Amino acid sequence: MEEQPVRQPWAHDREVRWPWRSTLLITVFVLVGSHFAAQQQEGERAALDVFARVLLVLACGQLLWRLRHPVPVVFGTAAAAAVYLGAGYPYGPVFVTVAVAVFSAVVAGHRRAAWTAVGMLWAAHVLVAHWLYRWLPPSGDSAASWGQEAVIAAWVAAIVALAELARVRREQWARERAERAQAARRRADEERLRIAQELHDVLAHSISVINVQAGVGLALLDTDPEQARAALTTIKSASKEALGEVRQVLDTLRTPGDAPRAPAPGLDRLPELVEQAASAGLTVRVEGEVPHLSPGADLAAFRIVQEALTNVVRHSGSRHARVRLDHGDRTTLRLCIDDDGPATGADAGGSGNGLAGMRERAAALGGTIEAGPRSDGGFRVLAVLPLRTEPRSSGEEADR
């Protein structure tokens, strides 16, 4: 059964291109070379006539289809060469047509067809040179030496070996190209996930604050205009901050090769989170010192705390929350965000992806997230992140 060729990345080019130049050059080379070969073998082989030249042109002309139909071409060139040799014409560049056809067939994945074609050509030559020569031109010809057959066999082996080497190299190149494309797609997917997480965290927190303050403003608009005004001020501040952070994230899409225009948020902005939570009616107490983290870990820790506080505002009836930072073992940072509950079941427009996003952020750093109700009725989010401390600058050491 003939092997099914694997479609290669360059197959589309083969379907739309015809190898005119190379076929023309090979045709000229074969015709001219055969003319000189006939002069060198005059008296030993039959002289070139019209039929010989027709066979040569036919063998070369088939090469024009070698990229589109490699199997018929490799058998066609082998057959033309066999007829040429059987007619007693001089040995010469006619074998080049078979070599090119074999090379194209092997590279295209039709290995068995190529081997069969050259095997049939060699068998036909053995048959003509050692048996049928008595009845075929030129008259008075003698049997060929077996040393000549060894040379032809070596020639065939060399052609097949070179074709196999080219095929292996092409397949390796195709695999590498596919792996690079897959890696690029994976990086693009990871970048999209990162941007989606950033947008979710920014918008979820800010919109939750806006939602709460909008409710307060509507409730107090008639009875306490000043308090309603304060709620509207908070909404304006939260929306402005959200727009700034969204713009920063989108800037990375417009100019992916440039550095961010503003530093990514980190745990040094915890006071801002506490202030925003307070504007939504949530009192937050922070315990522990903020460690010096790598930028990636610092951003992840900030977003985890932000999402956890956002969930308290959305889903908890508690108006108090605690954020504890513990890095006593100097290898990990433990972030614990607690509220006293109870859960309200309310939703401020969230997508339900907050906990999944926190887990993805932690997992990307080799950390873990545990989230669930406490035995006393509250809710706890516990994040454990590897503590990768970066060397501080001399100025920072002097400050300490």
C-alpha cells in the first residue's frame, strides 16, 4: 500500500508554483550533456537520433509536474530512462531526470514509490545489459561488467540517501516551525489571560464600590443631600481610578514592545485599598509588615487582597475585615483576609471569576489559594505565595 504523504507547510506553495526555470535548466543540461556523451561513446553505443532526443525531452518535461504529482513523475522518468537505455543510446545525464524525480518524491513523503521506481530502473538495466543486449541495439554489443552494475547501484543508493536526508531535514524544520507557532499561540493565550485577570480585578473592585455608593446616594438623595454628595464624590474618584488602570492595561496591548508607562500596583498601595473599602462602608484592619517582593509577586498579592475585599463588599453582611501579612519563615508570604459574615447572597454584578482568577495568579507563582467559610460563620481567603526577595539598592539599605 502506498504511503499517505503528510501535508507539509510548504505544500500550498507547491500547489500554486510551477518549477519552470529548474525544469528548463535541467532540460538544457541533459540535451547538451547527452550530445557530448554520445561523442565520447561513439562506436560503443547507438548514436542520438530524433527518437532519443524525444525520450530525453519527455523525461525532462515530466519534471515540470514533480511538485504536484511526484509519484507519476518518478515512474514516468524511470520508464523513459529504461526505454532510452534499452534502445542502446549513450549513458549520460538522462539519469539526472530520475535523480530529481526521486528526490522530489521522497521529500514529498512518497518513499515507497521512489524506491520502487529506481529498483525497477536498475532491474531493467540489469536485464538489458546481461540478457536482452543480444537482441537490442547497438549490434555486436557485449554484456556489461558487474563492476558497472555496482557503480549504478551505488549511484542509486547515494540518490536515495540524499533524498532521505533532505526529507528528514524538511520534517524536522516543519516540526520546529509548528512548535514555534504553538509556543507563540500559548504565549498569546497567557497574555490574554493575564490581561483578562487585570481587567476583571480592576473593574470588579471599582464597580463594586460604585455600586454600593450609588445605592447609598439614591437612598439618601432626598433625606441627606450632603451624604449623597459624598457618595457621588466617591463614585467619581473610584471611576477615575478604574479608568486610569484600564488605560494602563490597554496601553500594553497598543505598544506590546514598550515598557509600561506607570508601575504596576503592589502591596505598597494597601492604604488606598483600605480607603476605598472605607468609602464603601467596610472597615479594614491591616496586620503585619509589607515585605519586599518581586514585581510579579507584588502585583499578584495586591490583586488577591483587592479581589478578596471586593468579595466582602459584594457578598458579606459584615462591615469589618482583617488583612494579615505573615512572612516569618522568610520563604513564603501568607496573606489572610477574613470577614465575620454572614453571607448575604447579594451580587453586585460580578462574573463569578474572582476566586478562579486568584487561584490562577497564585498558581502562576507556584503558590496556593484556599477560600471558604469559617467555622464561626465568617469567610476566609488564605494565599500562600513564594517569597522571592530581590536585592535592595544601597539607598534602600541606608534608609534602613
